[in-house]
Amino acid sequence: MNNTVLSLDGLRLLNRRGFLHDAAGGLAGVALAALLGRERLLAAEPSPPIRPAIDPTRPLAARATHHAAKAKRVLMIFCSGACSHLETWDYKPALEKYDGKPMPGTEQLKTFQSTPGALARPRYPFRPRGECGKYTSDLLPQMGELVDDLCFIHSMTSKTNTHGPGENFMSTGYTIDGFPSIGAWTTYALGSEADNLPAFVAIPDPRGVPQAGPNNWSSGFLPAVFQGTPFNAQKPISHLARPSGISGATDDATRGFLQRLNEKHLARHPGDTQLAARISSYELAAKLQRSAPEVADLSKETSETVKAYGADRADPNQAGFARNCILARRLLENGVRFVQLFNGAYAMGEGVGNWDGHKTLQTQYDVHGPILDQPAAALLKDLKQRGMLEDTLVVWTTEFGRMPFFQAGASGRDHNPHGFTCWLAGAGVKTPYTYGATDEFGYKAAEKPSIVYDLHATVLHLLGLNHERLTFAHNGTERRLTDVHGHVLGEILT
């Protein structure tokens, strides 16, 4: 018998049987909710945001973390152009076994810009390294020897197979322009430990900027004071130095006079936070004029250090990236909170300045590998030797990986967002450790798949920040780095 009847205007009316049925169901729901609540099995209410208390007169003052932090600072080494995991970190014996044969299931597979060809073995031999015996390739032998200090994530995935959006996603958590980078979020939350340097510095490759350009270190809709400041060891910051005709005493007196004028102007406009922030920005710029040339002056480094990094190499790209690596260490040890170090730059022509190995992968990687290997390995060893790796988090990444097969008619690999490798080292990370895996061919994340949101959530967690509660109100929405996604990869943490 039907429990309801319909009135002439279509409204649902209950008869006696329907009323008793619905009442019983409602009481059962109330009882179930009470039981689940008592056992703490109900979905938790969203936690309120924790916005940093920012003094507009000192927007980069150091601020408290949400919880105890393992890392004080971050170095992100970004290999632009989608460095192949199959030629570097992800050992796949099946590629050797089935080299030259089609990969099952590729008949209907659509890739970024090509038709799938045959499976292709790695272009460089893999061999066990370190005490842990982790297999890495001969393309990056010096970095490979550091595997005992590394935590590999072999199951990383991206949302896009296009370079610009891929760089955006890795740097900002969004594939489109206009969102704050992870470095900007970090300095918004924590401020700086450096009085005379920016909190966030980006170091583009000597060959140029990455494809997404300054969006990689943009502040997006956050206040502009939190954006990254681009530094470059190839171009001395001589234009910031005091003119030779002005003495130090005169320079100090001039700065003091300007400071008094600013203080009086601010006193006449109490509560004007925009004015206070503008004055603070100018004051930081003035301090930067003194500190930046000094920190970027690599002539104070010993000849042993210069040689260890390869900054004395004849090749200008190798020596240039090596100098950038030394600069990164000097910035970190002088209190810069977040350093984003780029290897590879956007250039016209396939793979000319980056890791985009579509057509002749080995020929291109024979150039790019030596530029990255010695300087990056020396940087890690230098941080460890100085004791800085204990509270510095190092992240190596790229925007996505490459396909296990060659493109039809070429000897290179197409873009692959379905599975690639990142690694971490330093503060709060298990080492040596391997998390997740791609399938036997290295095509797709098969064990413990993760996504860039998870990487970002984990980095923020190690910095003492809750990625779900670090927000900024923008256009009526509580925005965050991880959007509405992301989980801390707790398994890789100490």
C-alpha cells in the first residue's frame, strides 16, 4: 500500500502508514547519529582558518607556526621541462626486457603531441648506490651517490601534461596563472628570519627563465611583499652598491633622515596599513642595497668550494648553475626562508635549454645531466657538512615525467603526468626511503598514488603549518595552497 497520496496541486501528503514509516526512519537516523558521535566516527567539522597576525609595519617579521616545525627553511630544486624519471631515479627492468616492443594497451592511448612508438630502455645504465643499494642511473652519478640521504616519492602525479600549466601546478597548486606560489604562502605564514634579505628568493637558470616565468614565484592575490625576489649569480648586483662618490657616513645620515620623515608621515595617518606596508617595503629595499651585493659576492668562497661545486668549469652553463647553487646555500645560511632554484629554462627549439626530451632525448640529456649533477650534489653535501640539513628541507622536483615508450618516428619521450618521481631530503624526512611506485613500465602510479597537493601539504606540515587552515580570503572564498585537496604523506616523516 502506498504510504503517500498526492493532493491536487502535487504536494506530497502523508497518510497514517506513511507518517509512522517516516517517523520511525527519522528516529533511527537520530539514534545512529548519536552513536556515531559518541564513538567519534562522524565527519569532523571543518577547522577554522588560522590567519597569521601580520604587523603592516613589519610584514616579514618572523611568526609562530601552527605546530612544532621540523624545518625552518626550504630549498626547492626545480628541473624545468619535465625531467624523465626513467632516465634518472625510477629503475624499471621491464623496459630493458621489452625494449623495442609495443606496450600493451597503447593502441587507443592518446599522448600530448605524438603517436606512441615502442617501449624504450633507459638511455643510461642503472646501478645500486649508497649503503641502501638504491638503483639510480649513470646520468646523475654524483647525486646518485647521495641516495642514503634521500626520500623518493615514485608515485607522484600531475593534473596536466602541458609545461606552463605543469610548472604552475607544481609551484602554486593551480594550473592557471594568478595564484600564489608555495614560497609566497610560506612567507605569508611565517615571515622571514632575515632582516636585510627577502624571505623568498627565486634563482632562474643561467640560460633563462622557466616556461611559466615569474608565475612560479608570484604572490598571486597575496600582498606583493610575499612574492619571490629573483636573484642571479651570473649578474653581480653592482647597481645596488653605494655610489663611489658617497661616503658611508653620508649614506647613513641620508637613510636616517628619510626614516624620520617616514615616521612623521605615518604619525599623521594613524591606522593607514597600506602606507605602513609601503614604507616597510621601501625600508627593506634600502637594506637590500647593502646586504644583497655582499651575499651574492662569491669571491669570498674558498677555491676548494668553487671546485667542489664545479663553478670553475669551462662550460658557462655548468659554471653558471654551479654559482647559482653556491648562491642558494649563502641565501639559506643568511636567513632566507624559501629558495627556489631552477635548472633548465624555456627556449625556442626542443630541449635546447631544458629537460623536454621529445626527439633526441639522449643527445639533450648528455648536455643537461652534467649541468645539474655536480653542483646539486655539492650543494646537498655542503648543507649536510655545515649542519644545515638538520633544519632545511630540500625538495627536488619537475612538472611531470616522460612516457616509457618513444614517440613514433623519434628517439625521445612524450609528456607523462600519470606517474613520476620527486625526492626530499633533510629536516623531518625518513632517509633512505622509497614511497610508492609506478607500474612495471613506469607509465602510471600503481602503489600509493600521490598528487602535487600531497607534496605541498607535506612541505607545509614540515614547516609547522596546517595546509587546511592556512588560508587567505579572496573574492569571497577562503583560498589555500592545496585548494580543497591534499593529505600529508605521514609515512615519509620521522
